[in-house]
Amino acid sequence: MTTSPAPARYDAVEILGMIGTSDASEIRPASGPVVDPDHTARFARAHEDGGFDRVLIGYGSGWAEGTQVAAWAAAHTERLGLLVAHRPGVVHPTLASRTFTTLDHFSKGRVALNIVTGGNDVEQRREGDYLPHDERYARTDEYLQVLRQSWDTRGPRDFAGTYYRFEGFDPQVHPYEDRHLELFFGGSSPAAYGVGARHADTYMLWGEPLAETGEQIATVAREAASAGRTTPPRTSVSFRPILGRTDEDAWERAHGILDTINGAVGRAFKEKVGRIHPQQGQGPQNAGSQRLLAVAEKGDVHDRCLWTPTTTAVGGGGNSTALVGSPETVAAAILDYVEIGVDTVLIRGYDPLQDAIDYGRDLLPLVRQELAHRAGTARAS
């Protein structure tokens, strides 16, 4: 039996976006420089102006370095939170701890980390990481122990683990105003659930149907309880909303996007993905993509308006399931996830900059209005 969330939970729901350094997506061929400072600043400001709480800055072995992107975005915004994806194992955790607290000071407390352990051997080896999947998560466990201790305690300390060892480490830069620097964490394998449930403030999932999402929330909660936590992590779910003036307009646009992904532009994108994921003809290694493809096999449309053919078209890579409909329909779908325990919703579009503008103008006000209404109703009752 489920119960309605407390008013405080409605009040605490966050809406996240995602920014990149160039104007490109599955339906927009990359053009211009890989790092376009003007576009990056405009992209960040569009999210701030649209009322997003934070933006994710993603991680890839060949992408622009995320902390520098975040610093540039911070310099061109005033309040927008910066969720920086970070891969353990690339740098030593003692350096990482200072890198992010330094950024936190310059941004005046706007930084959080999205820990991406990595689910694909080919991509990991591009940066010299040859550990197998489950051992990568064991290393992440140690890595997060070091980060948390570095941020939350004072004085010199030693550490002797399986993957990291140091003596007398005494960080002088702690999070801005001694705040709790948040850890977001993603992964859908048993190894990921165990590590993320132990350390994460927010556990990030890709957009599956309500029933499957609820199952993952319950799994993380059980793992958190087993680790001795009295409260589980918050839950984030990611989608690719496709909006239209009406539901019919949105579905017409959605099928046009799918045609583009399956055409020449999409093929170019999938060639890039193919250089990251296993050879063509093999399924993805990471459990999150496997789950998305399994959902897609069950049907094209789930629940209110969750659409899966875009996932199939890109081979399960990334957060690729869409919410299709008018702003009213998509807002209602987002609230469906809030009702089952989702606290954070990450949305990004196939036309990245314009979609972010549209979300801020047409979608976010509806979501926030309904959240406020439900919080008020819950208080009154």
C-alpha cells in the first residue's frame, strides 16, 4: 500500500536540464567547434531563465572537461545549480575532492557531483581503465569514502584500501560555507545498487515505465536499509520530452524526430555511439541500456505517454525514452512519477537549446503549479 507524499516532498521536487558545449544531438548534426563558449553560456542562461534548478554536465572520454564547463556556466549565471558528471578512476580522489570544493567556492555553493562509474569496457579503456565491471564499482566505493571524508571532516588522515592509499592528506578547501556537497549516482546493476544506495544523496534512473521505476526505487531503498541508512536516497528519473501545442501535434513531431534518427543524421550519430558501445550486432553492456531495450520490446507506448521507439533507434544508449504530448499531458506524466516517489526529474530535448526554452516557458510552470497545489491540499487535509 502506498501513501501520499508529505507536503515537504512536493515542495522539494527538483527539475534538472542538461547542457553541452556545442549545438548537436541525435537529430542535429554537429557543426562548428567542439567547444563553443557563446553557445554554452546561452544554453546555461536558457535553463536559468526557464526556472530549472540544476543542469547536468555529462562525461565522455573525448568530451570537454566538465569542471571547466561548469566554471564557465557558473560565470554566466547567478543561481543555476551545476551537476558535474565525474568518472572515478580517472584521477586520484584526493585531487578530485579539492577540484570540486574549489569549484564550489567560486560558484558560491552551486556544485554537485554525478558519479558515473562506467558500464562499457571499450569506453573505460579509452582512458586507461581495464578493471572489470563489478570491480569498478568496488573501486568507486572506496573513492566515495575518500570524497565524503575529505569534505565532511577536518585534519590530516590516512587511507589504506584496495585501490587507494595515502598518508597525511589534509585538505584545506572544504565545501562552500561547510555545506553538504551532494552526490548523485547512476547505475542499474546489482553492483551499482549496492554502492549507490550506500553513498548517494540522489539515485539517478533512466525513464522506464512507472511499475519498473517503482521496482528500482524499492530495490535502492532495500539496499540503503541493508547499509544501515535510516532514509534512502532521493530518486531522479530522466526523460526526453517531445512537446506540441496539442497531443496530436506532439505525436506528429515525435514521428518526425524518429524518422530523422533513423535517417542519415541519426546514422552519423549512431556511428559515434558505435565507437563507444560494443560492435554492431551486440547488445549494450550496461544494465541501464539493457533495461530500456527490454521495456521497448514490450511496446511503443507505456502509461500516460512514455514512448520507447527512440530508445530502440539509438540502441538503448543514454536516457532516450520520450514523454510525448502537449505541455499539460507531459506535466501530468511527470507528476505521475512524483506520486510514486521520484524527487528529481531530468529533462532534455532533441533540439537541445530551443527545447530548453520551450520547457521553461510551457512545461515547468505547469509542473510547479501542480506541485504547489498538491502540497497545499496535503497541508489542508
